Amino acid sequence: MSHAARINLFTLAPSALKAMVNLSQTVKQGALGPRLVELVNLRVSQQNGCGVCVDMHWRDLIKQGADPRHLNSVAAWREAPFFSERERAALAWADAVNALPHRDDTDAAWPALREHFSEGEIAELGYTIAVIRGWNAINLSLRNPIPVEPPAGM
């Protein structure tokens, strides 16, 4: 794969870009909180192979004070002792939703999700997963590379 972007996404389609950025910021400011949103973003990005997003969300969690060892185990969250039951329910839901439409594990993940999240929080989690999947698809298809030196604010 090329390490050069196909186009400069950040200078094109400004209204759509602004809407995606706004949704990303909105879910971080919601009831789920920035840490849980970023854990979900990191997990979905790992599954989708989006290096740009994995790098960005890992760095964001580090800025929030997350332990690097805990973050390195997000890929194996089921075996790692570092996550609360609430985080595990969110990660299981993220895995299940991200697998759609190729596999549907949502019935298995639903009971734990309902135990730990309100309906409003479940809706916010749905938007969180949707927006990160969108970013993953855009970044992967346009071959946006992981920046050696991240831009200010990212």
C-alpha cells in the first residue's frame, strides 16, 4: 500500500468534513464520556485496520492519562483484566456492530449492553461506532498515512 494520500481530504468537501468532525466531537461530549468513546474508537479502528485512527485515538487516550499497557491490550480486551464491566459491554457491542452485515453477534452482546447503559447511552454508542467506521472507511480508501509528526490538535 502506498504511504501517500490519494487526495487531501481536509481541503475538500468542507461541509461534510465539518459535519463528521462535529459528530465526532459531540459523542465525546455526551453521556459516554471521552475515555469510553476513545476506547471504542480505538477498538473499531484496530478491527478495521485504520492506522491513522489507531494512532490518533491511542494518542488521545494517552493524553487523558490512560496506561499504555492497558491501551495495548484493547485488541485483546476479552482476556485483559484492565477493563470495567461497562467498558467490556461497550467493546463487545462495538465488535458486534462493526461486524455487521457480515456477521451478527448483536443478540449475544445486547444483554450486557442493556445492563450497563441507558437507552440514550446506547444511541450515543451507536453514533460513536457509526462515525468511527466512517472515518476508517475514508482514511483507508484515500490511503491517508499515519503522520510521522501529528498536526497540532490531533
